[in-house]
Amino acid sequence: MTGGRSVLCLTLLVVTGSCSRSTSVDVGFAPLSPDAAEQQRLLEQDAAEAARYAPHPSTDAVIEAYLRFNRLTGKRGSDPNEIDQAFERLRRTVIFLIQDGDGMDRLRRLQLQLLSQFEKALAQVLTLSDGEARAALFQGTPPPESAREVIERFRELGGDFLDAARLNGLLRVDGDRLTLAPDGAFFVRLAFKVRFANLAPEAIGPLDWLLSESERLWYHRWVLTRSQTADLTRKLNSIEYLKAHDPSFNKERALGIVLYQQRDYAAAARAFEKALEKSPSDEELTRFRDAAKSRM
């Protein structure tokens, strides 16, 4: 998979729950999201940082390349080679920016500015009730004149975000309108930031300086418990990250669930047994272990 398209696959990875197998016991992760106080704290933190943004020729170049890349990915029928060329140009502008003395700070603040604009564009899209406009959104086709400005602005800020968001349960069709999932607002912001971080793969740990410590924890929780696209290696990496950074995290329990979802029932049963050694009275763990054993 080439660069531009791989970034689209890396993002938006948030889903509303893990896949369960056909069994009387639902062996999976309970959906988690930050409480209102934590979400408000993160919003205030972002607002304070975004207020320090100042236009600069290097950030202007990133904006121009970013909007072009998104316009191509948000339009059906775009030439894949043209998409890859646009992504390469965008990547080069990001690299040029972060090589400057305070380039990382400027990029972080630019990210927050673009995120704010994206959220406003998404809010406008959610007000559209015209069936033709909604079809154009989903199909990447030319929108009707009445919705052209709204849809084109959304596309240049989010590319094909809408497809990924619907696939992963962030956006839902509610009658004749689109609505956000109950915890969609937080995960939309997080997904936008993760996608933006993946524009700078050469940077040392872009997630470390484009996401806060709390957001990094939620990113790995999402990869582990909600992503339908993350492979086993990524989930195992997230288990190790959470074990190292979240004192309340139960590694064996999480490992058992992941292995069960991978249909490795014997290994899952062993992981649940190990978890039960630490929590012998945990009835849910017992049910999980028994479900795994019944599949062996």
C-alpha cells in the first residue's frame, strides 16, 4: 500500500465495540471513554495551545498541501498516483517545518487550528438533511448547489473521513440526518490528531508530542478495545504500552480477550487462568475462561 492511502488506513480506527463470536458469553471489552471532566480539561488545554498559533510561511505551505491532499481523497475517482504525489508533497512540507527550531510547536498549534476548523465543518455537515446532499457526501460525487460550499469545505479539511467514521461507528444515520455517536466528539478529535501525526512518520515519536499523555492512553485503549482494523501486533503493542503506563490495567485479562478474538482459544484460556490467579473471585473472568475452554 502506498503512502497516501496507507495514512487513510492508519486513521480512524475508532469503533463502537469489539467483535464478539457466536457464543452465549460475550467475551469482549466494555466500551470506555473519558469522563466529562477529563474531556473538558483536554479541551481547555487545547484551546490554550491553539491560541498561541501564529501564521508562518512554513505552516502556510503545510495548509496548502494538506487541503489539496484531502480534496483528492474526499473525491471519488481521483487518480491514485495523484493522491500519492499530493501526500508526498504534504509529507515534505511537514518535514521542512519540523526541522526548524520551533517547528514542532508550530505544527502542534497548526494541528489544533485545523482541528477546530474541521469540527465546525463537521457540525455543518451534520445539519444537512437533503437526501441528494447526503448521497454526495457518502459517494464522493459532486454535491447539489445548495450544499456545495458546506460539503467541499468538509472534504478539504477531512478528506474521506466520513466513510471511515461511518464504518467505525462514529457517525450514524438517524432518520434523514447524520448524528455523532454518544462518545463520538472526543474520538473524532483524537482520530483527527492521530491522522495528523501520521503525516510526519520521520519525526521521532510524533504521537508523543502531538498527543497529550492522557490522549496517548486513550489512543492505545482504542487500538486495543475498539479498533476493527488494528492487527494482532498493534494490539499487543498497545497492551504493553498500557501495562507500562496505566497502573489499573490488567494485562492478562486484555491478552485473553485479544487471543479469544483471534480464535486462539487455548492461549486465551491460559491467559484468563493467569488473570484469575490475581483475581480468583472475578466471575466475569471465570466466564471468559470457561467460554474459551468450550471452544478448544
